[in-house]
Amino acid sequence: MCLVEVEGGPPKPVASCAMPVAEGMVIHTDTPKVKKAREGVLEFLLINHPLDCPICDQGGECDLQDITMAYGKGTSRLDEHKRAVPKKHFGPLIETAMNRCIHCTRCVRFLSDVAGTNELGGIGRGENVEISTYIKRHISSELSGNIIDLCPVGALTSKPYSFTARPWELSHCETIDVLDAVGSAIRVDYRGPEVMRILPRLSEEVNEEWISDKTRFAYDGLKVQRLDRPYIKKDGKLAPVDWNEALTVAAKKLKNTKSNKIAAIAGDLADCESMLLLKEVMQKLGSGNIDCRQDGAKLIPSNRGSYVFNTTIEGIENADLCLLINTNPRIEAPIINVRLRKRYLQGNFPVASVGPNIEYLYHVEKLGDNPDILSEIANGNHKFCELLSAAQSPMLIIGQDALVRDDSESVLVLAGKIAEKFNMVRDDWNGFNMLHKAAARVGGLDTGFVPKKGERDINQILEHAESGEIEVVYLLGADEIDTSKLENTFVIYQGHHGDKGAHVADVILPGAAYTEKYATYVNTEGRVQRTNLAVFPPGEAKEDWLIIKNLSQYLDLSLPYDSLFDVRKKLDTIGPQFRNADQVVKNTWVPISNVLLLLSVAYLTYFERKVLAAIQLRHGPSVVGPFGLLQPFADAIKLLIKEPIIPFRASTILFIMAPMLTFILALIAWAVIPFGAEVIVENGQQVVIPKVIANINVGVLYVLAISSLGVYGVIIAGWSSNSNYAFLGAIRSAAQMISYEVSIGLIVAAVVITTGTLNLGEMVVAKHNMPFWVDLLLMPIGIIFFISLLAETNRHPFDLPEAEAELVSGYNVEYSSMPFALFFLGEYANMILASAMMTIFFLGGWYPPLELGLLYKIPGLIWRRRSSKWVRNLTSENSLSVNDLVLPLFVHDREETTEPISGLPGVKCYSIDGLVSIVKEAKDLGINAVAIFPVVDSKLKSENAEEAYNSDNLICRAICAVKLKVPEIGIIADVALDPYTIHGHDGILKDNQMDVENDETISVLCKQAFALAKAGCDIVAPSDMMDGRIGRIRKSLDDNNFQDVLILSYAVKYCSSFYAPFRQVVGSCGLSHSIDKSGYQMDYKNARESMCEIEMDINEGADFIMVKPGMPYLDIIKTASDKFNFPIFAYQVGGEYAMIKAAANNGWLDYDKVIYESLIGFKRAGASAIFTYAALDIAKNLSA
């Protein structure tokens, strides 16, 4: 059916699928010869095909049916018997009618090339060929249902769906699957209140066009064992009640139970909105016993990069090695397994596994199932390390089974070490991946539905529920837990099926399934996705977030959410992932070992306090937690929430100022500490430019002065407390600090004399250029300096004198809560400052202390990369080429005249013939696209712009002429009514002649877009800013078989005065730029509004987004390019271009340099393409 006719080629039809395209080739697809040839092929296809259309499930969406309608004959010439083939048994999911098979072998190739199971093949020869499993058995592939979609006829259909509905009876809802953590794009087909089938949707980033059998066929479970009304357990049996009674009983039990005896568990299908609300209810009840990890996996909620699939599903195709750690992606995520197999078949992709011996669908090197293997790899002692070291983009995947083991924490740490050791995590690549099984897991971690330190996790909740310490457990669809441990607990179950959780429930609150609600989920790669409502929940069931909202009202708790929109606004504040739906937000990688190190800091302070207490014959921390292990966290919480106490008769103002003075001075001193430097060359001399907040020449003196002022904070604290003990402590501390400042001053003087500078940055460079022996001579005074710093910062052993209790207690003994914390933070800030000074004076600053091996690393000298033009070109971050340019052109209806435009110097208005000539010139210079704007005769303008959709109007004739002479050029044309209306507005005006009729205007715009597409326009560009026009235009084009015509949406078109030259040219405003379009164009003071416009137009089907004007709105271009993974165009409008051109004509600036610089600004901001009247000039300069 792919036969075509090639002009000047063979005198017979050619199979287009086997014919390479050549320059100048002219192809005809709808000639009588082609049609006759296709009729012949189709007649052969139909020879043995039965006339089953009235009873075939494929009827109405059958490829063969469509082709037959286009090319088939009304009668058949075959008089012989048709071939008969018995049904094949492919299992419980696939219905076969092999009489209809046309032997296209799509099913065979899918199971072989994509699924990897090789279960189908052709048996026999000629007309006796049969598609079969050869040995009679079921198809075992977890992707088998996809061959139903691939079959072009009704030979393979869905057995569960068989004879239940016709395609034209069904309504469709585009949503996502939540039965695994992949989040495949699906289409739910439903009839009335019933889901009839589930089909895949195209999503290149996630599931391509495949879905697993679980996703496809599990919809039958939506029809059975559903919870359709609330229930309460009475006399040991569940009895149906109304919502008021169920919520009253649940609220009463929660109110009457102590907060530490309440817990909540979220199930695998819970959505983000309901988990967020349930978490807030639990917090208001005073309980932190919550967990979304039903399997007890030891994940790190504080480090998002450690619990998502960072490589992304699509990114698997860029990897060159994979290490699987205790995971079976074939079962846990078949779609990800398909990607792994796809990458494996491309070659140079070794895959290895550490874990149980599992059958994969591609070669996997089994390294063993001992976790010690991970330790060997992390230490570089395993043979697999050679492959890891050679890989450029390696990745590892950790399965959830690895995190439920007793040694799961060590497995996670070792995996992190492997990722760091073998360069799996860097700025341009992240190969550390967590593969989840549940759709709710990442969303639960993102929303914080996990216990904090000291609260109970899933295992402790179940353990304490069994023992009676937990009295109430709220199950949010949690069924995959050991419910036998909840027999002694009051259980509130919220869910949509009568599953295990409902069997032990005392109160049941019926919720909605994923096909019955608008909800947010986060898939395993961290992509925020949303389900859409296809059918309504059964009976009295409600959406889950609404149930919890209603429960909070019965609990007398105030949750500030009146709609789902309010809840999602709250989600947006949690993290950037929720503000960027359907995109993967890059996660900051925090090495897992660092996370554990940070957690250990608290316990290092704990052990420090234990040692110091032992010196003084005290117990030290011993109150909170076993052996006082939770004391550091308790102290931190007390500092935050404890009420500050001001002593009786204290000098209140000075008492409050003292800790603030100490803390602020400690931070101010950091202003002169350099963290590095750039070295540039001026007049042949190297000049050091330190990376420092304040680069002052007397930085050393500044630090000493600020440190001395810190003494005042100590003295004021002791004196203002009205306490002898505190005052004596202050005198003792101040005396110690002042006495050691003498030794510090002498040592600093020695370093200053040695380096010859008081500037800290220059001091580092000076010492770096000195001989090695100078550092050795300074080392003894460096040791004295270190001891002096300990005294200066009141560190051990200097704050443990053998003296009375009042001296030991110190100057801040009367302080509590946050004022005391400020002293504490100031003290530690001074410790770090002292360490920085020690490093600068004696340890090389940002250079290593010794120039030995790996310790020595010269900072990059940026001036070297700027010294030559070719180097600058090689390292430039942005560039401009003719491929980035679109040339705007004006056309009028006067023959063979070319007229200059006064408001746009150097720009002309062309006749149609002149337009063709200038387009040819543009194409010869490499410009790929032009935008054509008509200058319409005033006689053709009207109130309702009828000329806009006249298929023989000026713009349509111009497009036809250009396409005829320069067919390879891309043509863009505005879908806008202002050139055609007498009032100059972009739409049809209401009776008041001021406001635009949105819906009526869209109808005209659809007609105009159709006329432009029919003329040969490649991209139609709605520039009117009417709401909803993108979706309507897209549908209109698709309905008229113009699916290939693209839409450039002027989604961000500001009401700008920069349009004046353009409006004067096209005559859209007889009063020049006095027309007011602020009623529908964007206010130039707004930014966030533009993101809403972009998102709306993308969702409606736009292919590109335009920001207009360009230069004043570079921030919008930048934000849009960062937020949306989508082509963003910029328009250097007439006003911008005219200013540059006019200034150049007056000799005030260099036109070529300034115009190039301005266009690079667009590229730097993130523009994919630029509309500019300077396109020809730039193209000529680039080709020179």
C-alpha cells in the first residue's frame, strides 16, 4: 500500500518504503496509476480475509477497513473458497481469529525485537503460513497486550474486552497509570459509569507507545469488591451508615486518643494531595507517627537524589553500562526493562547484576548475590571495576528489595560510594537510580509523609499497634501490610476496594480509584504526573483529599483548602517538581555518605559532652532517649520553642543586644575571607582578583578589629544579666580573649612582614610563590597561633579552668532559648573563622599546603582562554547561526513594485514577484524560514474580517507563489485579524465597539488557519491572544487532514508600544499606535501570568511558543526555557530593530556588532529561534 509514482523514474509504481529519497525527486501519491496499483494490492490482501466487520471487535478502528474504504472495490472477483485457519490459544488475554490474519508479522517482530521473548513465528509456506507459538502454549510476555494494538486487522483482539462495546460508543480520557511506579501514559475508554478498556498513549519520555499487561488489563478490578458507602463496625460486624455518622465516630476516636498513640500509613496508590492533607491533620493532632513506606524500605527522605531514578527513563538510552542491585525490572517495571533491552540491542552496553539469579531478556553478567561484592566494587577490587572505569556514562539501579534487608543501610551507602567513585554523578550525568514499585512512594517522600527523628516508622507502628501502645491507625489505602498486627487497634480505613485493610477496619471511608479523580502522583524518576477523572466514583464514594478535608472539620481543625486548586498551590510550595508537572527536575546530588556524616555530627557533640562530663565527674546527657542518645535533638528543639527568660532587674535592652552583637560580629568578619581567586594579566603583570565579598587592602586588620569588638558582646552579656556569677564569667572570658590577642597580633605581624601585604587574598598568592622552606620557618609560630585561637574562641581546655562554679558556668549562664542559641552559633562561627585564618596564614589558603602529587591543583587561568579568537570561539557558551533566524517579510498587492518602509529603515514591502526573489536570496544564504505579513488594501477591510479566510486573498496567493518557486523554504503566517479589520483589533468586536468577542473570533481564526494551511503554509501563528484558540485551531486542522501543519503560539504577547512601526506598515491602526489592545494582550508589568499562558497553550497543542517583544522580556524567555522543555521563539519587533538601525544610520553605534550582540542575548536567554528584520544582514555576515 506504499506504492507511489516517481516522475522521470521507472514507468511502474515504486514501493516508497524501499526507495531512497534523491535530490530533485518529484513524487506523486494520488495519480490514477498509483490508485489502480493499490487497488490490486488490496484485492490480494482481501482474498482470504473474511467479511467479519459487523462482528469484529476491530471494526471502526481497523487499518484494513480504512484502506478498503479508500482503495477497495465494491465486489470481489474471487470465486474459490477462502483459506480457513483454526483459532490459536495465546492465553487468557488475547483473543485470536486467524482467518483475518494478513501475515504482516508485526506481532512476531514485537515479541522478538521489543519484548524479547521470541514466542511467535510463522509456520508453513505460501498460503499455508500460520502465525503460531509452534508448541501450543500461552504467550508469557508481560507486554503481550501490545500486539493487540499492533495488529492492523482483527486477528488479535482483547479477550476481556471481547464483544462488550463498539469503539464509537466509547468516550476517552487521557490520564496515567498508577499500578506501578513508571506512570505510563494511557487512555481510558469508558461508557457511562463503566471503564471498558485501557490503551496506551504516546509518551517518548516515559513509555513510548507500550504498556504492560497489568496496566492494560487490570481495569476489571475496578468493577468488583468496591467500597461504595461508609461503614462502621457494630457488634463485630460492618454496618453501612451515612457520611455524617462515619466521620463523627472517626473524629471522636481521634480526639479522645493521646497524640502519641495515633498513627497513619499511606498505601501504594495514595495520591499526593491526600497524603499532604493527612499529614497536616496528623500534625495538628500532635502525632508524627506517619509513613508511606509500606515495605519498610530504608530510604533517605532528606536527599531526593537518593530515592529517584535520576538518569530518567529516556536517559537510559544514553548510558553505556548498567549495574543492577537486587532488582528485577522485568517484573517491577516492564517499561523500564524494555528501555534497558533497547539500549542493550544497540551494543556497547554491558549489564551486570548483584542479587538473586533472575531470568532477564538480555545478557546480564551475574556477579553473585553477596552484598560483599558491592564492597569489593566500591574499593576497586572487583574485576567489574575495569568496565566501570572505562564507561563514560555508567548507571546503577537499586531495587526496593535491597532496601528491606537488615543490611539495607550499608547497601545504600556502598551504592552511593560506587556512584561517586566511578563518576556516575556529575553535572551532565546522574547514573544513580532508585527503582520503586509503588506509584505513591516518591510522592509520599516528596510531601514528607515519613516520620521525623524520634517518631515511629512503619515497623514500629505495627509493632506498637500489636502491643497496644498505638491505639488508632489511619490506613490511607494501605493494604500491603501485616494487618494481623492491627487486631487490638482501632482502624480507620480510607480506600476504594474491600481489601485486607478494610477487613480489619472499624470505620471505612470509601474513596475514589485512579480513574475516578483528579490527582497528582510522582513516578520513579521524580516526574510529577496527574490523573484525570474518566468516570465518577461508585455510590457515595468521594475523592480522597475531600474526605480528609471533611474529617478535619469534624475534628475542629482548620485546613485552609476549599478546592483541589488550593491543595495543589500548597504542593507547589513543597518543591520545584510540583511546579513543573510532566517534567523531570534535576536533583541536587548529596553523597549518601555525607548525609550519614551530617547525621553523625549530633552524636559527635553527644560524645564530646559525655567526655567533658566524665572529666568533671558528671553523667552528661542521659535524660532523653536510651542512654541520652536523643539529647542533641531534644536540645535543638528546646532552643527553638522554649520561651526566652529575662532575669529580674536585668538591663533588658542590653541583655537582648548582647547575643545579637556576638552573632552579627561573628558573621561580619567573614566579609574579607577569600575563597579563591582569578589571576588575569594587565600590562604584562599578573593581577590577583580574590573571590571575596569585600576585597579591602587591610583585611587582616579588619578581622582583628571585629574580633576585638566581640569582647563587648561577652562583657555586656555578663553585666546586663544582673548576676554576679555571669559577670565574673564574663570578666574571666574577656580577660582570656584579650590576653591571647597579644600573641595573635605578634604572629600576624610576622606573617604580614613575610608576605608584604595586609590583603588576605594577596597574602595567599604571595605565600604560594615563596620557596617551600618559608612555610617550614613559619610552622612553629603556626602552632602557637593554633593554641591562641583555642583560647580566643573559648574552646577546650581553656573553658574548663580549675576554678569556682561561677567561672565554669560562664557569661551566658542566664540566657535560654534562641538568645543562648545565638551565643552558641556565634561561637561556632568564630571557630570556623579562626580555622579559615589559620589556613590562610599557614596552610596555603585555597592552594594545597604542599605541592605534592594530587594535593597540587592550579586554578584555571581564565585569561588564557580569552587570549586568542579561535580559543574564544571554541569555548563560547552560545553562538548564532542562520539556522536560528526567521526573516519577516511584507507583501502588498501592487504588481512589480518594491517600496521602502519609513518606520523600519532598510526594510521593504514587496510585490508577490519581489517576495519570491527575496525568499530565494534568503534561502541561498541558508535561512530556513520566512514569516510573511500582508499589507491589505483598505477596501478589503471590514468589521468582521471576511477577507482573512478568503482562500484567494493576498497572503494565500503569496504563499502559493513562494512554495511553487522555493518549495524547501519554511513559511510562517500569522493567524490574526488586525490586518483585515477596519478598527485594527485582533478580533471581532462586541456591540460596544470596545471589547473583543472571544468565541466568535476563534471561529474566524479557525477558518483563517484552514485557508493558510490549504495555501501551503507550514506554520500558522495565532497572534491574537484569544483564550482557547490553540486547541480549536489544532482540532480544525486535524479534522481537515492538516495534521502536519504546525502551530506557533504567540502565548506571551505583551501590550507593547514597540509594535508601532509594524502596525504602521500593515495599516492595522489608522491612528498609528494609539489603539488600545490591553483588553486581551498581556500587561507588561506581569511575569507569572506569562507562564500560565504558555502552559495553557502547550496543553492545547501548540508546537512552538513565541515571546513578543523580545529584548525587553529576556527574563520571560529565560524563565520559559528553564521551566518548559519546549521550543521558545523570540521576536525582535520593529521598534527594537528600528532603534538600532536609526542609531547606526546616525553614526552613534556599529550596526553589525550591536545587532549581533542583541541576537546573542536572545540565544543566551534560551531562545530556540529569532524573528528579526536583520536576518539577511546577519546571514551575509556569517557567510563572509
